Amino acid sequence: MHLVSAWAHESGLVLGQVKCDEKSNEITAIPDLLDMLDLEGKLVTIDAMGCQKTIAQKLHENKADYALTLKDNHQTLCTQAALLMAEADGEDGPVKGKTHRTDDRGHGREEMRLYTVVELSKHTTHRVGDDVRAEWPGLSAIGRVVRTRTEKGKTSVQTRYYLLSDPGVKRFAKAARGHWGIENKLHWVLDVTMGEDANRTSKDHGPENLAILRRLALNLLRMAREHTKKTMTKMRKRIGYNVNYLEEVLNAVF
């Protein structure tokens, strides 16, 4: 079973999930999930698989902004974005970009991220034309993240491009950085703390129902942690030993 989840970066909560059809994939499931959510005024980030015109249309209809990861599944547009950013890197010329930089150090690593946003205008039509903007509802800018990471004396550089409906560079930087939180704050916790990948339930609706219950439990524990100041692992163990503690946890949330 393959699930598509909507995850709120700031609160760390799962907002919803949709099961992919057996003969389909995430592309068809994402619009159904988006229809379940109130997204007005929110910024939605989606991996490259979800970088689709129909999904951009759905977000635009729901009055949401988007930052869609652009990769070789749209090779021509990705090349255009790279060439546009190369022009913005130059000091001369009509194409100008807005930048924002962040630096992080810890656990023996140094990481610098440089975020660049170029708004689409009459000065950029030679790279990204009006026809592209018409095909992607709400598209107003191209974004780029260059991540330079140094660890144990070795330096690596990674570059990603994005389609943006909001040209704000700081908002883009926050969203792009928070996007990957779903991996270690949701998927990793479900696997390691709640043992989701080890579960072998496969009959009828069992896998989907258990997935819903795990995410519900994860949300409750994460909200309770703000009040109890205990880790989710400790709270889960204590609940297993003493059902009365479960009532304390629920009272802390509600």
C-alpha cells in the first residue's frame, strides 16, 4: 500500500492522507488530497513527481501558493530555469534575482544554502515565455537552492530548481528548508518509533486503517509533548504501562 500524506511543517502534524489506487501513483492521488484541505493563503511544497500542470491548477483554484520541485521530468523547462538563473548570477543585464543565505553548523558539518528567486517578467520571456506562464496557473517566479555542505574535509554542492507562485525569497527559503522535515519528523518516526515498515498487516482495509491510527496517535503525542516535555517514546511506553497516563496525555491536548 502506498499513501500520500499532507504534513504541516510549522506544527509538525499530519493533516490528511490518501491511498493511491493499485494501478495508479501519487500524481492522481495528490489532487484528491488537496481537495480535503483548506489551503487558502498557505504555501504548498511538493516533490518533483507532483510538479504537474493539473496540480498547479488545483492549488491555484484553492487559492494556495506553491513551490514545486523542478527536475528532468520537465527537462526543457528545467534547462530554461537553469539558463535564467545563470543570467541572474551576472552583474550586468536586465535579469535580476533576489537572494537569501543561511548558514548552519553542527555534528561536524557546515552547510550553506543560497536561495535565489527571479520573477518572470518582460525581461525573462526569452528564457521562460508567456506561453509557459499560461500553462502553469499562478506561476510568477523561478526559484533555486544551492546547498554547499562540508563534512570531514569533503565539500559537495547540490542545486535544485523550483516553480513558484509567490516571488518572496524568504518565504521560499523557509518552505524549501522545511519541506524535507517530513522525512525525519514523520516518515522516520513512523518507521523507527512506531514500527510501521515492520507491520505485516495486509488484509482488507487493515493497512490503511492502522496507518490512520498511527498518524492520529503521532499527532496527539506531538501536541501533548508541548505540555508534558517528554519524548514520544517515553510517553508511549508509559501509556503501555499505565492506561491512566493516557488520560493525562489526552487532557494535556484537549
